[in-house]
Amino acid sequence: MTNLESHAYRRIVLVWIALMALLLLTFGSAYLKLGAWNNAINLGIAAVKALLVAVFFMHLRSASTMLRIVAVIALLMLALLFGLSHTDYATRTMQRVPWQTPPKSQNAEGGG
Amino acid sequence: MSEAMHAAQFDSAAQQEEAATLGIWVFLATELMFFGPLFFGYYYGRSHFPDGFAAASRHTEVMLGTINTAVLLTSSMLMAIAGEARKANATRLATRMLLLVAALGIAFLVIKGIEYRHEWQERLFPGAGFFFPEHQHAAAARMFYFLYFGMTGLHALHLTIGIVMVLVFALGLSRGARRFANAERIEVAALYWHFVDAVWIFLYPILYLVGRSSG
């Protein structure tokens, strides 16, 4: 095993240790009563873990510009579709399905 | 060495490797679009029925899910080592690592199967027999479990394809088929494997950890 090789293996193992630590952190923090912060922490840790995998295991740190652009465009595209779909769902109120019996007579609410 | 040869349409082995890597990255980009709508479906449900999704998430097997995340992260580490070893022509180490990766992948599927069996017995499969104990959340929980089975099922399908691919390269390498299982192809298989791992990294918190601290 050459020096360069063992160096590469060591870095891979270090990344794995970081991933496992983050896994324990997200698992543990999920049981703390932090309200909305639970979601933010869970998703933040997931993003950091995925970034570690992408940068070190998937070699984005030493990848050519073209590969990096493809990776970033994929994420941007997904973000764009999420954003556009979000505007659609966020600006509509939920309607009860038409064949469902309304809980109250509609006349009772408006008085007319 | 014959492995370093490149196909006629490329100027050099380096260019061929770049093209292969670019190809798999573009494929992974389309895979992201494949998984994306399911994640958006989840985002819609979670934002419109936050309590129902939290209640439903509390019924998943969090211990098994956490163990499975560790299994998959470890398999990714071994896959990265296999790629480096193959590149350095340490074929025996690469073969062993690939076999371990496949074994961990199978272990993941077995654990996932145990989970599915529990959920089937608890009548959480969103079919005709679906039953959710917290009745006010039953409709949202049905949607959650529809997404749960859809997302983990699609992920398991991808993992199965990855296991087959890794096993084929491991067997090829152990039989001395060094040109067939060359560093470039193992790198492409590794990129696919890491992507499937990255998808699970996001599935884990949204399916298992939501609502654990409340209710």
C-alpha cells in the first residue's frame, strides 16, 4: 500500500466517522422538544451528510467544472420545480370534496 | 497495460473516463427528477397535515430505520474504498470491499423487509385493510404510508439494481476479469451507489424522525 493510497483510505474513514456522528446527532436531537427547530435540524443534518457524500465519496472536490455544473444544475432544477409547485399549492385553500356532506348548512353561516 | 486502453472515439483514457463520469452524473440528475416528485408529495402532505404526518411518522420503526441508515452509510464508505483500491490496482482489496458492499446492501433489504412485515401486521399498509389508531389523523396517515411505501419501495428497487451491479463487478474481479471490472466502471457503479445512499439520507429524517419529540 503506497502512502498516497493509505492517505485516501484514511480520509474516507474520517468522512464515515463524521457521517455516523451526524446520524447519532440527528437521531438524538429528534427526541428533544425543540418545536419547529426539530425539522430544521433534521433537514440541515441530512443536507450536510449528503454534501459529505457528494464532495468526498462522489469526488466532487476534485471533479472537473463540467461535472460540478451538472450536479448543481440537477439541484437547481429540483429547487425550481419545488418552488413553482409550492406557489401553486400555497395560494389555494383546501376545498372539501364536493360530494361530502357539509358539516353545517351553508345558510347558517352567512345568515342569508 | 491493456486496461489503460481507450475506445477509438476518445483521444485518451482520461477523456474516456471524463465522458463516463459525465454520463453517470447526467443519469443521476434524471434520477433526482424521478425521486423529486415523491419528495414534493411528502412536502405537500407534511405542510398541509402537519399533525397527521407527525402522528403517522411515530408509527414507523425508528430503531430499524436508524440501523439501516448506519448500514447504508457504512456500505458507501466501503464502496469508496473499493473505488480507490481498484484505481491503485489493489484488486484483492477491491473485490473484498465490493462483496462487503453487496452484503450490507442485502442486510439493508432484509431489515427493510422486517419493517414492512411489522407495518403489514399493524395494518399500516395503505390498502383496503388500512387502520390507524388515532382516527382523526387516519386520512393523513394513509397518505403518509402511501408515500412511505412508495419512496422506500422505489429506493429498495434502486438498491437492488446496485447490489446486482456491485456483485457482477466483484465476481468479475475475483475471476481476474480486470478489463471488464476496470477502475472506470467501478467508479461509475460507486457514483450510483452513493446517490442511492444520499436519497436515503433524506428519507431517514422525513419518514422516521418527524414528530418523535411530540405526542
